Amino acid sequence: MWDMDAARAALPVVLSGFGVTLLATVLGFAVAVVAGLGVALVQRSGPRWIALPVGALASFVRSTPVMVQLFAAWVLVPGLDPLTLGVLVLGLHYATYLSEVYRAGIDAVPKGQWEACTALSLPRRRVWRAVVLPQAVRKVLPALGNYAVSMFKETPFLSVITVNEMVHEASTFGSTHFAYLESFTLAAAVFLLASWPTSVLVRRLEARLAH
């Protein structure tokens, strides 16, 4: 039975946890965007002795659950702030996926663009910065948006390392007030209200870039 008083009491708690969830998502995705691009560039044009181990490590991270990685990092790096640790683990986990997205975008740049840069004798760094990456990133923006939404929905795993994100706060409130229905329903509603508009924007961006 829905208890309106319990729901009103739970809402500020859930919204407080949402602030932590949103912060973890934004910071974690920033780490993923930068680290993912670095991994992609190393695998695409780095020395073989660096590219091979980086690729193997990225494959290993993609093949293991993020919850296991969070718990392992919590045990191996006990002195680090839980939120900071969670942001780094989430960011590096998703960086391995974004690296593949970037590589697909780089491979989609027309061969003629590379040949034109070679014919003009442009410096390699300028080729990447001014020609290749702007085109590649534009092609993969919808995929990046989808992964941002996925990361947002996986932030509840941070509760494994005691981060007080939204679902953790909802669970704590539910256990102390015997109001799981109200607290988890509100948390689900906030997830929906936050992720659905972003998903719609990503689909529209994808449709626009397809033309």
C-alpha cells in the first residue's frame, strides 16, 4: 500500500542520492571520453610493444563485470575516497568500450582524407587534430551518448564500495522506515526522468547525423 507521507519523506533523501549519482556519471564519463580516446590512438598508431599490452588490458577490462572491478579496486586501494575510486573505475571500464567506438569512427574517415594529408605533407599531429579526430568524433557522438546513459544506469553498483548514490540512499531509507515501495519507486522515477530525455536527444542526433 502506497504511503504518501513516507514518499514525501523519502523524496529529499532520493534526490540527495541523485546528486551523487549525477556527479559520478559526469566525472566518470569525462574520464571515459579522455581515456578511451587515448586507448584508441595507442592501438591505432602507437608502437606495437605498447599497443599490444594496452589492447590486451582493454579486452580484459571489457570481459569482466564492473562490480567485480569496483570491489577489487576497493580492496587493492583502501585509502582512496570511495566516490573518487568509483569514478575512476567506472570511467576506465567504459573507456575500453569508447576506445572501440573511437576506432570505428577513425576507420570511417574516408581514405582520401588520409591521402590528401599525405600529399600536403601535413605534420602527423596536425592530421589527427585538425582532420581525422573532428570527423571521427562527429560520427560517433550518438554512440557516446548511449554509453553515457548506460553509465548513469550502472551507478547503483557504486554502493558495493559504500558510495551513497541514489539507489543506496533509497535502500537505506526503505530499511529504516519500512518503505521500500515508496523509496525505490521514487528512485526508479528519477532514473526514468533523467535518462529518457537524454535517450531521445541521442536518437534525434543519430537521425540528424545519418542524413
